[in-house]
Amino acid sequence: MEELKKIETSPVRIKPYALTIALMWSAVVSASLAWNVIHTRQGTLDVARIQARASFIKDVIYRRWNAGHKGVYVPASEKTPPNPYLGVPQRDINTEFGITLTLMNPAYMTRQVHELAEAEFGILSNITSLNPINAANAPDPWERQALYSIQGGVQEVSSEETIDGSLYMRLIRPLMTEEGCLACHAAQGYKTGDVRGGISVSVPLSPLKAIERSHILSLYMGHGWLYFVGLAGIGLGAHRLGKQVAGRKNLEQALQKHSHDLEERVKELNCMYGISNLIETPNTSLEEIIQGIVDLIPSSWQYPEVTHAQITLGDRIFQTHRFKMTKFNQKSIIHASGKPEGYIEVCYLDERPERDEGPFLKEERHLIDAIAQRLGKFLEHQRAEVAIRESEEKLRNLSSHLLTVQERERKRIAMDLHDDFGQALAVVKLQLGSIESKLPQDRQEIVSDFKSATEYLDQTIDKIRSLSHGLIPFHLDDLGLTGSLKSLADDFTQHSEIDISFDMENIDNLFSPLAEITIYRIFQEIFTNVGKHAQADHVKIEIKKQRHRVSFQVEDDGKGFDIKSMELKYPTERGLGLASMDERVRMLSGHFEIKSRLNEGIKINFTIPFEAA
């Protein structure tokens, strides 16, 4: 395994991002300030234009009013002398009160209104034309250029201009020839609807500029405050984000460590799981298990590509391929039953970074110790299994010997009963018969007693014969195992009235005489248990030959029992019948199995190999 790597997260450089955001914020605030300043300045000019348009409209309305009245007579004075450019009859008249009145046409009245507006409000106005009657109304250069534009169809000309060092909003709009204007201007060739000239209005910008400066100052202050608050927010956000990034980096490093630790634990678990699989795999030799453990070890250490392992048990050594001992190693002793049996060694082929125990992790120390402990337990268990098998073998041999001795003793007792007691009772029966024939016939009471004695003697002889046949099945030699089992079943049916169905193949001459007697005894025990406990109406027996073995199955429809409850009882409470059957089958190297449920009957299965029998 490669050395633990730290997370390759490029450190997030908050400062450049914060500076970029600050620059963007500066640009946004500056753009906003510029837009607002431009908008404010444009607003100032728009207000000035509105004032100029209002003045223009007012002048047009005055002129229409004057023209509608064909002029207005006012007292002539120094300020209002007769208009020398007005060539109409009755320009001047004298009233009956001796007051001289002079006619004020629209142009004359408008000019005086302009003079008054200039004096009161500083607004400059002028009636001008490219063809003026009064030379005073001649256009200045700006007005002239504007009048040319108006003749070209433009309805309004305005711009910010300087007059005598002061800024003005100058605006000029066309003055159209109306019906009332023809009295004075028809001689110039104008007709109704012609552009006769224009009214120029110049609004001073200094008052509006003062208001504008105040607004712009407010804009600067507001944007400045917003800018610095934004910068402070960016700085604070960058600081917090920096802390979060640092926290995330620490968290990622911790996560990396935990992930690495978890991977190590998974490898350790896989190693222990693999060892358990090796140990629990049937028909696996000790050498195969130890070598398998040796091969599993390297993949569970940090650097499997340079890891080698060796297990020593006594004079036997198990190694990984091309094992080479180096100074970079760790070792753990294998103890079994409190005694050292060997040791495990793990080494690296080359030098690795220093960790908890040289180049090894403390978890690897725990793992190698756990493997050594598991091996020690395995060796203890294996030796215990060998001892149990040897003990079982001895016990089986002893049981077989005891059963053999038992059968011999049964045979001896049966022969004694048959040959000695049977023959003796037969002689007694013959003698009693001889005596009975000699008795006088008139002694009926004595004859009756002799007949009763003879009948009782016959019963005794039958019981001895039955007992003798029960002790040893003499008919095995005559009927064979197949016929003997059928005869045994028939006898059981006759005495118990339980129906038995047979499905049996011929199994004669497959087993040794002792094995045949053992099988016969098993069926005797089965029938005894059925008769005593099963409360069955029917028993089904199947005996089938299989490859190298015979399968026996006995099933009844009785009350059955709960096997789990039976297993919890003490051996003395379970009865010897089932245990005896199991032991007899095991003695013949067979397999015995019983299945049952309460009220569902009992099924007994056992198989016995030919060669073992």
C-alpha cells in the first residue's frame, strides 16, 4: 500500500477572490455614481428646458391675446414710446382726458415682457427672425444657426451655452405666422402658416446648478458610504469564508484520516474473515490452512507490495513467495493451551516512514496479535477435535465390543434356554404323558389335574422358545435379513393391531452377520417405541439400496413429539431407545436422523454403508 496521502485540495486563495470582488464592487458603485451624476445633470438641463418651454408658451399666449385684440393701446411714456416700426393708421391716439395712447402690437408687447422677465428672473428672451423689421431683433450666431435648422423642419433647438460668462439653457422654437400677424407682416410676403422667425429663451443655469451640486454631493456621500459598507462586508465575508475554508480543509483532512483508518479496518476484517473461511472449510489440511493465512497477511498491511510473512510452527515453516527477512519486521508468538507453539513474522523489504512501531501501525500490531491468538485457538480446537475423535473411536469400539459381548451372552442364554431348559421341560412333558396314560380312568379329578399341568407346561415351553428367539434371531440364518424384518413386522402387527406397509428391496448378503443382527435390533427398538408411545394406526417402512449404502426409513402417523423440548431434557428423561438406535447406527459408520412434530408423527431415517457393515 502506498503511504497515506493528504488530500490534494488546492488551497482556496480567498484574498485574490476578495480583491476581485472588491474591484467589481468598486466598478459597480462607480458606475452607479456616474449614472446618477449624469442623470442628475441631465435632469438639471431638462428642468431648464421645461422652464424655457413654459416661457415660450407664455409668450405665444400673450402674443395671441394681443393679436386677437388687434393690438392694445397703452399710455405713451418714456418706457413705452410709440413703436416707430409699426406702420398702421391710428398708431397713436389722444383721449378726451388728454392722454396720448400708443398702439402696442404683439411684438412690442412681447419685447417689454422679455425685458421685465430679464430684470426680475434673469431669463433672456428674444423675438428674432432671419428677416427682422426691427434690427434689434436680428439673431445672434447661435440663433441664426438655430433658425436655419427650424427652416429645415426642426421644431426645437436647445443647448447649454455661455452668455457673458454665465451658463444658460438656450432654447428656440418656431414662431408661426397667424391671421393677426398679417397686419404688420403681410408686406414682407408672409402668409398664414409660414415660419416667420422664432422666440429664443435663455434660462440661467446657475440656480439649477447649485441644486445640482447639492444633489451630486449627496450622491457622492451616499455612494461613498455604500462603497465602504460594501468593502467592509466583502472583507468580513472573506474573513469568514477563509475560516470556513480552513475549517473545511481540516474537516477534509480528518475525513481522509478516518477514511484511511476505515480502509485499514476493512482490510483487517477481510483478513480475519478469510482466516475464518480457511479454518471452517471442510477437508482442509493444517498445512493448507497455515499457508493460506500466510498468503492473506500481506494484503492487510499498509504496503502490500513490499510485505512478506512467515509462520513457524515447531519445525515447520510457511512463507510467502520469495520471503526475505529484513530488519523492518514485527513478530507475535502463537500460544496454544498456555504454551508457545510458534510465531508469526511480518516484514517490509525496504525502509518505510516511521509510524507507531517502527514502520508499522499500532493497528497492525493488534492484527498480528489477533492472528496469532486465532491460530492458537485453532490449534487448541484441532487438538481437542482429534482427542474427541479418538475418544469417540474408543467409545465406539467399546460399544461395539459390548454389543458383541451382549449378543454372545444372549446367544449363550438363548442356547441354554433352548437346549437345557427346553429339553428338560420336554422330558418332563413326556414323563407326565406316560404317567397320565397309566392313571385309572375313574379318577377323573386326577386326570383333569394332569391335563392342566400339561397345558401349563406347554405354555412354559412356548414362552421359553419365544424368549430364546427374542434373545437371538435364529431365523436370520434361514430367512435372511429381508425375510427376518418382514417376519418381525408381521409379529408386531399381530400383537399390536397396527397396520404396517412395506416397500423394501432385497438386502440379503449385503452386511456381515453382526451388522445384520444390529440392524435387526434397531427395528426391534423401533417397533417397541411405536407400540409403547406412538399411538399410531399405520407405520410405513421403506428400505432402498443406494450406491454403496442402504437407506432405511420408518414413518408413523402417531402423536409425535417436540424434538427441541426433548433435547432440553436430561438424558435419563429422554429414554434409551433413541440413543440406543443412534449408537447402533454410528457403530456401523452410518448416519441417523429423526424428525417429528407434535401430533404429526415421527420419521426415522438412517443409512448404513455396505463396506463399513
